[in-house]
Amino acid sequence: MSIINKYDKYVTKSYGRLPLALKSKGGHCASVISEDDKTYIDFGSGIGTNSLGFCDMDWVAAVCKQAQTLQHNSNYYYNKPGADFAEKLCGITGYANMFFGNSGTEANECAIKTARKYSFDKYGKDRHTIITLLNSFHGRTLTALSATGQPEMHNYFFPFVEGFVHVEANNIADLKAKTDDSVCAVMFEYIQGEGGVIELEQSFVDEIFKLCAERDILTIADEVQTGAGRTGKFLAGEHYGKKADLTTLAKGIGGGLPLGICLAGEKCAGVLTAGTHGSTYGGNPVVLAGALAVLDKVSAPGFFAETVKKGEYIREKLQGLDEVVSISGKGLMLGITLKNKKAVDVMKSSLEVGLLTLTAKEKLRLLPPLTIDYESLDEGLEILKKILI
């Protein structure tokens, strides 16, 4: 029985998988080999998770060394990778402390709980509403799904968690109208990833922070997809000159192992106390040893400038094509609006000829490894151009 057939027989079919079984890394960070020994250029990096590509040697060395030293300890105790990673990440971001989980959804759950407890401690239980944006995506647990501002996702799993109000992105009047005395936080993505690689306008972001500062409402930035250098800054908020009270990270920060982080500024640093939140695997030393290798690499001088340069290179190569209407996003997080072709059809056609891509709503989405070389970029772009012509 083939790998694909085994999956289809024994694994829940909760994903729309493509007919490809991966086996091993290829000859460079952005290539991967399938079970039938075909090589693919990867412009998706595991939906932005393999930030350093496949099996970066420094990342592999850190993970293997830690796996041979100490693979896990409970959160009754401390470990060195966690301490070293937390110190470095706080130094890079300017946040006071963090909570470790295993995914973006968990990081967002932590941020939601922190915001509600902050408000409960100061104002009581009736100040608990969290404003999120239409077209947002925050995860698939019931709370994170309730926070997600996509009505088509609010089905099957009733009742959904109360206390979320959805506002139209970039609509300041809608934001003001729905910010009443029950609101404890505004949660947003600076660039809506799953929603179509859509950037928030500077004026709208400014208004969020102004309104929240006036009313002691917390700001929560979901940087699960945009964080760890994906947009050409360590945090996408840096493009806007803003630092949220709480910022969530996952995907690329772990380099391919499960890691979710909720960063807390000074205002929120002491909100969660013993017993108010937890995670069995959160703070796993093997994961954090790898994550520290990610931090070391992306924080090197000139790294983010190169990310921006590569993103501009992709734009230059594709913008002149008649099929390409526009390209949104920042750095190596790009969404391509097509004239006639459907993004899902382009994704499938690309797969057939050796290129892995993604979609985001009606757009073709590209999230190449941050370390991708120009030879790999050229090879992948030539495949894509032939499909789009």
C-alpha cells in the first residue's frame, strides 16, 4: 500500500491534501525529494514554517545535540535552551516575557486569556469582548475559530465561544462604532495571511493603537505567519512603527518543529500567574534549541535586508506578466492576484512540474524559505512564468 493510500485509509481527512508524499531534503535548502524520487522547488516552506528551508545544518546540529542531551522536562523545572532562547527573543523584540506553547492557535489562546484576565483583574468580568477583523484567521480550536473573522468558518461546531466582535479591516468608523465599554482587546494581523495576503493601512493601525491607549484596551498582534523575519523585519509591526501589548509567534520561529509563543509587554508581563495557563510540551528543550538556531541566523547583520531584496526580485520577475494583476505583501510573504487563471489551478499545475506553491483565498501565495538562494528562485520562477503565460 502506498504512503498516500495509507494516509487516506488511517488518517482523518480533515485536510485537502495534494497527491505528493515527501521523503527527504534536496540538494539545497529550498528543494525537497518525493517518495518517487522527483525533486521539487519549495516556494511554500511548510506554510512559512521551514523558515531556514529543509534541514539547515546549524538548526539540525542544535536539535540533534539537544535530543542527545535532554529531550523533555516538565514545567516544574527549568532548562538552559528555554532560558537562552527567551533572553535572546526578549532582547530582539523588546518584550518583557513570554509563554511557550506548541502552535499559533495556542499562542493566540494564551493572548486571549491574558487580555481577558488583565481586564478582569482591573475592571471585573463584564469587560471581556475582543474585537477582531473580518477576513482574519487566528486558528482552529473553538476559541481561536470564534476569534477568526470569516463567517464561512463559523459552522458545524455550535455553540461558538462568545465575546468576539468582528470589524471590517481598514474601516475606522466601524472600529469606533464597535468599541464600547465591554471591549478588553483588539486583535489583528498586520498582514492577513490566510485571508489573502492583505496589508492593513497605516491610518487604521494608528487608530487601533490610539483608541486602545485612550481606553486601556490591549492590542494583540497575531504575527504567527508574519513574524520571525518573514516580511523583512523581525516583526511586521516594525513596518508600522507599532509594538502591541501582546504579540503571538509560531510557524517560522521554530524552523520546522512545533512552537508557539505569546510575547507580553510590561503591562501584561505579570497577568498570568501559577495555575492560570499551561502546556505539557511548551518550552520543550529540543524545540527551543532549534529555535535559538533560527534566532541566531535571522538576527545576523544584513539578513532582513536580503529578505526584502529577494521579495523585490520575485516582484520584478513576475509583475510584467500579463496574467499578473498585482502582488501584495512584504518581504517573502507575497500574494499574487491573477487575471484569468484560478490560483488553485496554478498551484496544482506547478506541483505537476516541480514547484510547491500555496493559495490564500483567490490569490496565489508564495512563502519561500528566508534562506533561499537566487539559483533556486530563478528555477522556481521560470516554472511559474511558463504556467502563467
